[in-house]
Amino acid sequence: MEMERRAISWEDVPEAELTVEKRGDGRAVIRGYAIVYNRLSQDLGGFRERIMPGAFDKVLGRQRGRQDLVSYFNHDPNMLLGRESSGTLEVFSDEKGVGYSVTPPLARADVMELVQRRDVKGSSFAFTVASGGESFSSDAAGPIRDVREASGLYEMGPVVSPAYVQTSAQMALRSLKAWQDEQAAVVVPTAVSLRSWLRDAAAVWAEVLRNA
């Protein structure tokens, strides 16, 4: 299954603002939400997206102690901030969304400073969607993808310039195309049936007029 990546900016979603906090042992941690529920994204290239409440609950339960979630700075594996297996990354889920608390190594003090100075604008996360874990609808502004159940969560961490236009959404675009094809298949027979009904009605009226 193809991995997708999304980003969220606290300038668009204030709940996603990152903070630097002190742990009980005196170490500093970066804390914030990478996923906020019930928020429509910007255009992802033909659709908008909404993560539904609880979409990651099952996968977090399954992955706990099995899947080694990591946190990078700016998606860069060379800028590792922490990972679950070492206890330097903690992921939490609540009614607001899915967040993380990561304790970077001392060598990443510059990242801490960037967060404190608010130069870092948000977070990103990498995930996969379960089979049947999405649905589509549309409003006046276009198609909407609702993610209802994820099948994997692999990475989350701070990014300098979170932008939806930088996301990888090819998997979602293929699903969108399939949904649009289904909608077209429903509309076409309806239109054909309407034309047939009008043709039959016209024939009936013509016969009535001839016999009048």
C-alpha cells in the first residue's frame, strides 16, 4: 500500500502549534499535534481531505510495541529527533487529534531554538489508509475525501514550511477517480431513462392529439 504524507500549519490550524516544554528530568521536549480531526485541508490537487475522529485509534493500538514510529525534522532521516522504541518519542491520541512529544538529542538544540522562535510552522505525518477506510462526497467547492481508518502511521515531526501542495496524494487521487467513475455510471443511466420517458410521453401526446 502506498504511503501518503500530509502537513499541517499552525497558522491555518492553531491547535497544531508546536511548543517546547520541560520534562520532569529537566530535558526539553517538542510537543504538538500533527493530526487535527474534522478540519478540511487545502486543495490536494483536485480534492480536499478531512481526517475523521478516531481514524488512527485502531492502528495506534495495533502498532504499540510493534511498529517503530520515528520523528524527523523536515522529513530528513539524517535529522532524526526521536523514536518510540527508545522512549524518545511518545504519540498520543485524544478527541482533538493525534499528537507527539519528542525529546531531541542535544546535537539538535538548533531545532529546539527554531521551534521556540516560531520559525517552524507546523508538523507532518506519513500514513496509509485501510482498505475501505475512506469515503468521498462533494460540496459546492468540489470533492472531499474523509479518512475514517488508517492502516499505518510511520512518521511525524516538525517541518519549517508545511504545505499541502508538497504532499504525496497519488493513492487518494486514484481512489477519487474510481469514485467519480462510479458517480458517472449512476448518472448516465438516469439521463438515458429520462430521455426514453420523454420520448414515450411525446408519442402518447401525439397520439392523443391525432385522435382529438
